[in-house]
Amino acid sequence: MKNFLFIIALFFFTNNYGQIKLSTIQGYWVSDKVEMKDGSDLFGRFVEDSVYAEYRIDQHKLCINSSPIHRTNESCLDFTLINNLIKTSQYAGFVIEKVSNDSLILSEKIDGLTDDKLKRLYFRKQEVVLDNFKEEYKNQKNITASKFFTPKTNATIEIDLNKAFKNNYSNFELIGNFKIYPAQKKVKTAVTFSTQNDSSRIRIVKKIIDHSFEKWNLKDFQGYESIEIPFVLKSEITKRYWGISVIFFTKDLTKFERINGIKMEDLRKSTDYFNKALIAYDEKRYPEAITYFTESYNLDHKNIDALYNKAAVYFESGDKQNACQVWLEISMLGQVNAKQLFLEYCN
């Protein structure tokens, strides 16, 4: 069981790389690809925090921004560069796997976590990304922004909207877009769909965005007549949450379900079942442990450890056939470790 259960064990990293110069990694970097360090596909909660990542590396600070449209959520870490390790704490940092003039590959290093729990991030130099888009759009005057090529605002539109509604929320969703006109110094918002025919609420949304021109940095966008940014908005008032959320660069309302799809109640129940499963395993009540791990995963499909542990209990209890079936299921989710276990024990 100890070979398969995902219990944190101390993990040491050694390397033979020489000293990397700080000047080679300084600047703005944008991640365009993320995978797990063992080569697995991103899964579950890792997907949510990997849609966009912008890293700013200064003399001794690494600042991380997860929003493509503003930097108000930027968080910074002090670091020390040791050989090819960006050391951000006693137990954590980023290993520089590769660096060139326009690309950078970093992998997370956290003592106690194995490669299937850590991410590898592929970056491109931000100015190179911008230059490529400028070349692509050089003959266009009206463009649609994307998360990699967009003006940025020094404010947070979500906060401004929540302030404007003054806790007077209701349940509705809408799809819209706004266009920024650099030469005319204005923003114009259009709502193309709404689940509520409340014109006063729609007017508030449009007013907040339309009055945001002065908050936008348009340094790289002065040559365009207009820059369009599509968005979806969700206003929600329930027992567990109230407020307004906005997702930019999409017209797909189901994005909210994929990002906020798990109810807190289900998440709590999933954790309870997971803990009950561990207790049942310790007491060698294997059928109960399997049932609890199954319930845990059914409530939270992001809890892939429940599947790994379910397979481990099957295997230890002598049910190799079901263990192999679960490993195959996990491997179909793009998980390298499960594929290796299946090949090792199921052929």
C-alpha cells in the first residue's frame, strides 16, 4: 500500500547545472503551455490556476499575475538565484530547465511533493509575443483582443461593478463585448444576451465599463481604430455566495460552471468521505474504503487522489482486475503515473 497511496514523502532535488546569470531571466514572461512535471496532462484544480500566467522577474523579486487584463492581483516573492534554482523559500522554488533569448521553462520544486503534484511551465518573452501579434495584425484597424494580446487596466472591473451594485444583487447572466477607441478616447459596451430583462441593471454594467477609458494602458494599441473585448458576466445571490464575476475573452457562459462548478457542500462531503476511506483502510475494512473513495471522487471529480487510492486498496486486497481497471481509467485522463502502474502490474 505504501507504494501507491499518495502520502507526502520528503523529496530532494539535485542537479548538475552551472550558474545561470540573472540577466538572462529578467523581464516579463507569459506562459503559453503548462503540464504536470511528470508529463501528465493538467487535471482538476491545476487547470483553474493555469489558464494564464505572467511572471515578472526583477533583481530579487518574482511577481506572478494570473489575470491577463489587469495586474492588481499580482503577488511577489523574494528569491535567491542558486545555480539553476530560483529559491523562493527554504522549501520551495522554481528550477530553470531551459532559458534562451525568447523562451523559458520552469518547473516547480516543493520539498515533500513528487513530480505528479508539481507543474512545468513554458514561457515566452512578453515583448516577443506582442511583436508577433503586431505583425499578424499590421494591416488591420479593428481587432479582437485575446488573453495574450490585450490592453491592460490598472483597476479591477469586477470590483467596480460590485461597488456599483452596492450589495443589491440578483441572479442573472449576460454576454457582451466592449470596444476601446484609442483615438476617440472612449469605451462603448454592448450587451448581446441577458437572462434578465432588467434594463436598470444592464445600464449599470454598461455605465461602469463605458467610463473606464482612463484606466486602460493603450501604449501598444494606439495604431488601431478599435479593440474589442468580449466578456460574460454572472450576478449571483445564494446562501453560499453573492456578487458579480466577469470572464473576459469569451462568449461562453458555461465557463462559469467549469470554473466554479463544485458546491462547497459537495466539496466538504468529498473530503469527509476521503478521510473516512483512509480510516477504513487503516482498519483493513477494504470494501468500505473502496466505497468511500468512490463517493469522494463522485462528489469531486477533481480529487484524482481518491481514484489512485481506490486502485491501491483494490490491489492490496488482492483484486488486481479492478485495480487495473481504475488505473486504466486514470491513465485515460492523461496521467502518466497511472499508465506506468497499469503497464507494470496489468500486463
